Amino acid sequence: MAYISMVEYDNASPEAKQAYDEHAKSARITNMKKTLLHSPPAFKVMMEWYTLRDEAAKFLSPLEINFYCYAISSQNDCLICSTFFRKILRDDNIRFEEFEFTARQQLL
């Protein structure tokens, strides 16, 4: 099995440290992100999700954004993304089996 190491902050390039520091102001640095920091351009492309989230926040609530992103991830068969958003929803005590969606949430 292939294994790509995670970037350790102390050994990171100046560009990777800058990307790490900037991102850490608003979000967690996960193991996936530490791995992506081997290539600051790859990291930047993946982190554009936060730019999209900020745009969606102009007309959707945080919960609605997470429902929408989970739906997109599930329909695209992206296991990593759908697992990520399902965990966020679970952490917000959303249980799909029991949750009563509003009409807008159901649409999303």
C-alpha cells in the first residue's frame, strides 16, 4: 500500500508554513491537509472549498450548507467528502433516520 507522509510544520517549506498558518486561522489542519501541504498549489486548490462555503453562507445557513455538501458528495460517490460531511452533521446531532427536514432542507 502506498503511503504519503504528512508535512511536519517544523520541516515544512516557507510556502507550506504560510498556507498552514493562513488556513489554521479558520479551520482545523487535518491529516489530509498535512499531506496536501507537500504541494502548496494542491493544498490551495483543495481549500477553495472554504471560498465556496463563504459564498453559500450569503444565502444558506451553516446546517443547509452541510446538507447540500453532503448531498453533492454522496451523489458524486466521493467517500472521503461524504464521510467528512456526514461526521459534521452527526457532530451537530443530526441523525438522518430521525431528523425531520424542512422543505428547504429536503430540497438541498
